[in-house]
Amino acid sequence: MAKVTGESEIALVVKAADRLANARACLSDKNERLKAMYKAEHPMFGKSVFRKGACDEFWAELRAIFNA
């Protein structure tokens, strides 16, 4: 995912939205096991998927969820 560029970057938006939806579900379901897994993956996930200026609100919420 880290090598994705150009028009294909829309896939990264979808991936970030999916991760945010999953993280929100973990909070609402109180699924600590799954939340811990996503939290552990978050640094590598961010390095691969994050693009400055794309979905900044998603990333801010993900950081808030995993730093809480």
C-alpha cells in the first residue's frame, strides 16, 4: 500500500474509512481484543496508508481512539 500513487490512491481512502469503521465498532462493542490488535497494527498501517491531506479527519479520529 505504501507504493500506491495517483488515481489508485482512492483505494487508500477506502482502506482508511474501513479501519475507522472497524475501530468505532470495537469501541461500541467494547471489543478490547480487536481494539488491541488494531492499535498494535496502527503504526505500520499509518506508514503504509497515510497520505497528508487525504482523510485527515479519519486519521485524527484513529489517533484519538488508539491513544486513549
